[in-house]
Amino acid sequence: MLPDGQIWNGLKSLRKDNTGYALHHLFIGAEGTLGIVTAAVLRSVDLLRFFDIIYITTNGGPGYASTTLNILAFRRGFEFFDMGYATAMMVALGAVVFGTTLAFARIRRAVRW
């Protein structure tokens, strides 16, 4: 509303369409959620890589504070001798990591810088 009582309609020339992701801002954190997805993909790959360091230094403790899915599957398989469940957990984790990495790569190829 203007001081003289007229209604001002300044929304005709918006630079950003708010109906979805702006693909050119996808990887620089402008949308927010893709920054979280990027961090999750990178951390999930680290989850597969750092099993030995976490297991040797903390053994998943104190309590279960640093227990990752790898340590949980290891305990399930070798402490409780439930190899089928441990294998299913690791195959599911591998599929999730592989799927998110492929989706991330596909989105990255689709974005034109």
C-alpha cells in the first residue's frame, strides 16, 4: 500500500520462481535442503570408510554414543552370531549410499553452471 492509498503490485517481475528448486543455486546452499543432502552423502561414504578407527578407539561407546551402523552390524554378526541380519543391514546401507551417490551425480550433471 502506498502513502496515497493506492495498492502497489510489485510482484510481477520476481527473479526467483518459488515453486521448486532453483537448479543454478542447488549446490551453493541457497536452497538449504540440498546442503544437508550433500553433507549426508559425504558423511555416509565416510561411515563406510572409518569403521576401524571408531571401533578401535571407542568400541561404539561410551554407551552407544558413537555406534555407527557398521559397528551395530559387526556386533550383530560377530557377538550375537546373527550373520543374516548383519548382512542385510550392510547391504541396505551400501544400497542407500550407492543410490544417494548416483542421484547426487545425476543432479550435478543436470545443473548447468
